[in-house]
Amino acid sequence: MIQVSEPRPRVRLVTLDRPARRNALDLAGFRALAAAWRSAPAGTGAVVVTGGSDFSSGADLATFSGDVAAAIRGGEPAADVWADVHHALLRDVVLEVPVLAAIEGVCFGAGMELAGAADIRIAGRSALFALPEVRHGFIASGGSVARLPRQIGYPAAMQVMLTGERFGAERMREWGFVGEVVPEGAALDRALDLAELIAGHPAVAVCGIKRAVGEGVRGTLADAYGIESRVSDEVLNG
């Protein structure tokens, strides 16, 4: 489900590869993705995450809840299970190297949360974005409740999260969630070009920029993640 390669020098490519389900992530998929983030080799200069013709339709609602429940019944601490899910989405996780998202097709739910954790986001012109969790009675607790208002502003973030509607790439670029919109099918090449450019710079400068920016905005974000977890638990257990 998760493929890892190095298509350019010092550039790692993480590919969500479950096209039959539009790259929906079951628990095994989340854990494989978390493992991919944890295993980046020394010398990697940038990471690109993509999904091919669709970025990701989010968590696999047909199996995810059952998988989580089964893991907990099997003796795994719930905190460990959710830690893997959150690590997969880079929720409250800051990688040393830049992460670029190459987005085509659908980018929904957990897929949009993963994209929101990337440092640079490139979208194909026909890409669609949505956080539909509210329609199912829960919240986008993979980082978006805490992060999205800081990224695109309060009114736009609330429109995305409260309506669950779909938004096109151009609208998301206008709101600042997407950095560039490129012709359909060109997002990966553009992201790889940027990643190769970044990876060619001195690592001390690249990592220093990312660390300084991350530390600069993380103060109240940690508090927001705690609030997000508490409210999510209240919603799920209410």
C-alpha cells in the first residue's frame, strides 16, 4: 500500500498505492505510512508524498474503526494505535527535512490532513479537497482542527470543516492551502523538481530554516492539538 523509492538524488518518494480504493487508508496503511516517515535514511534532502491519480480519499471507513477496535481488543494500548495514525499524518510530528505533497484527484479527510502537514503543496488543476468528517459525526482530528485555521484563516477553515463540501484546487490556492496549481497530471513532476532543487542546497541551511519556522509557530499549536484530542474524544464518546 505504501511504496518508497528515490527517483532523484537525495529525494525520497513516498507513494500511497491502493488505487482500487482511491488510496483510502486502513489501519495497516496508516502504520505502513508511519513506518515510511520513521525510516528516512540519512542523507535524504527532501521527501515527496503522492498518490498517483488520486492523492487519498482518507481513512477507509469500511474497515478502519473495526481494525482499531480489534487491535485494542488484541492487547495493544489505544494510545499506541492512535500514535501510529497520528504519526502517519505527521500530526504534531516535525520531520527534519522538507516534505512536499504532489496532489492529483481526490484529497479528502485524512488525505487532506496529510497534505496539510506538508511544507510545500502542488496540486493538479482538477484536484478536489474536502474534510467530510462532520458529515459522519466526528471531527478532523489528524491535525486539521488545530492547523487549518492557521494555514488559510478562520473563515475559510470553518467553511471547509463545518460544511464538509468539496473545493477545487484554484480555490484552495486562493486560500493559501496550495502553493501552486499545475496542469492535470503534472503535480508529481513539479514536486520532484522542487524537491531536487531543495535537496541540492546545503542541508544545514535547509534543515535550519525548517526547524526555525517550526519552532516559531509551534507554541500555541501544541495546545491546539491537546484541545483537538479532547474535543475529538468528547465527540466520539458522546
